[in-house]
Amino acid sequence: MTEAAKSGPLAGVKVIELAHIMAGPVCGLMLGDMGAEIIKVEKIEGGDDTRRSVPPAIEGESAAYMMMNRGKRGIALDLKSADGKAVLRRLLADADVLIENYRAGTMERLGLGYDVLRQEFPGLVYCSLSGFGRSGPYAERAGFDLVAQGMSGLMSITGEGPGRPPMKCGPPVTDITAGILAAMGVLAAHVHKLKTGEGQVVDTSLFEAGITLTYWQSAIAMATGVAPGPMGSAHPLNAPYEAFETADGWITIGAANQTNWLRLLAVLGAEDLAADVRFSANRDRMANRAALAQALAPHFRTAPSADWLARLEAGGVPAGPVLDVLAMQADPQTRAREMVVEVEHARAGRMSTLGLPVKFSATPGRVHGPAPMLGEHSRAILAQAGYDGAAIDDLIARGIVRETTARDA
């Protein structure tokens, strides 16, 4: 296997990440795990704000920061200074991609907007993530996941049911989805660059990420003129497709078509329900979903989850346990798919992190290492960019660049 194949399909692609918190770092995370070199540029004082997202911390390092930034190399740089901007331009000289998720206008005020950089770097793929995108009446607004979940419709369809308070999804789904969409856009723009040599702006937002997660509910609303509401764990188009309580916990049942519906009845020993006109076809089951759940629920409470899952698997009915996060991380399928891996951090030591969710047969990606301490790779990155030792010492002494050494760790 070649070195490039070991590194992943994006080996040789260089990305400058001027991003913080989550959406931008998710984009860099995805590209880095697929083999791209990610140079994370952080502010001199304090770095990425996620470094202060504690608790928890491991040996003083934010667990959240280390999750979002593993596999990247880090430099701390004063971008408000002329010399700091000159350093960034030196880093961009052989870069393919720049990622930024600052508030609208920040990069332009620094003199680092796309219209300026494209004159010097015409092949640069400039990825901009924001709350609402670079155009439209909300372009100037700051964006946060909670706000985007509310405005995209997600909070109106999440929760126990009608009449309950609005509820956000547990994880910051618009941040994470925006980062994944941005990585997809970067890859498409890079393909275009390989064909033409031309760079461009890749522009996506938390708001649009939230909207893309409403495909089913938007289809219903567009067809009926009625906005769907929250349904707990149930599905807006198929039934039974939800969580049921067992004698000792909860399991999920995906009997979402007629074949699986009949298989489920056989497993439950409730074949008589097949003749109930309320449940004859999926249309009927959806119209009588509450009655359906009421008819099925007592069966599941008669045995523990493990028993039901064994019976359902033997009967060919899609089902699964409701795992907490620790149980998910210990699950044999999680481990077999290398979705939990270990890295060695200079300060935090041996630690676990999540793996790459996309597998490649010819050019497998991987987690390439831990997250950087603030300025951990500043000297090496500057040397790679052509600065000699005296110039690097001068930049560090004048506070243009910050360095964290192994001795600091």
C-alpha cells in the first residue's frame, strides 16, 4: 500500500482552518480524517473558544476542543497585525482550501475576504460557514445552533407531542450538519479546481443545514398546507416505527412496511391485529397511530429488552436497543467500524476519540493524531512555510506568533 493510500483520498490537499467552536472545525475534521493536511490558525489569546468549553477537561485540556480538532496541526497567530497577515498569506501560498466561520464582515475587515485573496490566490477554495449564509436579509446576523434549530422548523417537530414546549434536538445538529455540508461543498469545488484551476466560494449555513433535515416534514407541509408537529419517537409517514417500553427498558421497532408489520405480529403472537381494519395498511395505521401504539405496548412490557430483540431478529423485524452514549461507544459494531479510536495527546495522554464515519476501500482515511495545544506546531508550520530560525524567533518574541512547547505540556 502506498503512503498516499495510507493517508486517505485527500492526501496532498492543504487546508487552512480559520474556524472556531463547531461548524467550521467539523468541516476541517472531516477533510483531515480523509487525508488533508489541516493547519488550524487560532488567535493568540485563548485560541478557539471551545478551549474554554469546560467541564469536562482532561489534564486541563477541554474534552470538547480535543474532540473537534484531533488530527490537526495548530499555530497561534495575531491576524490583526500586518506581520500576522503576512504569515497567513505565506501559508496560503500552497494551500488548496481556506475554511472560516467568523461573523459576516470579519474577514473583510481584516483585509482577508475572498475578493481580496482571490487576486493573489485564484485557485483558492474559500469555504464560508455562517448562521444564515452570505446573502439574504439575515446575512449579517450571528448564528447559533439553538437559533437555527428554532428558525429552520426543527424545534417545531421535535418533542413528545402536541401542546408540549418546543424542544431542540439533543446534539447541535445544525452545527454538525453545516460542517458536513461544507466538506461536501469543498470537495465539489476542489474537483472543479482540478479541472479548471479556478477557485470559488463555498457558502453554507446553520439555517440551511437545519432546513435540509426537514425533508419529510417539508414534503408533508408542501403537499397538505399543514405544518407537522412533534411525534415523540414516531415517524411522520410510517407505523409502527417508534420506541416501545419493555419490562426493563426501551427498544425501537421499525416495522415500516406491510411485510415487516405482519412479521411483527407473528413475533408478538398478535396475528389477530392483522384483521383489524384500523391497522390493515400503512395508511390505516397512520390514521390510527395512537390506537396502534396502545394495542402493541402491553405485549412489549411482558419481557426484557434482550428477549424481545432476540425474537425480533429471528423474526426478521428491524429493531434495536436504546443505548446511552457510553453503551454506544462500547457496542461491538461501533468498535468493529473503528468509530472509537485512541490517540496520544501531549498533555492529556492516551485518550479516546470518535473515528471517521466514511470508509474507503482503496484509500482508507483515519484519525491522524490528537488535537493541538495552543500554538503547539507554530514553529514547525512556519519552518515549512520557508521561515528560518531567526525569523521564527523574532515573530514569537514580538507576539505575532505564539508557541507551546513539549516542555510546556
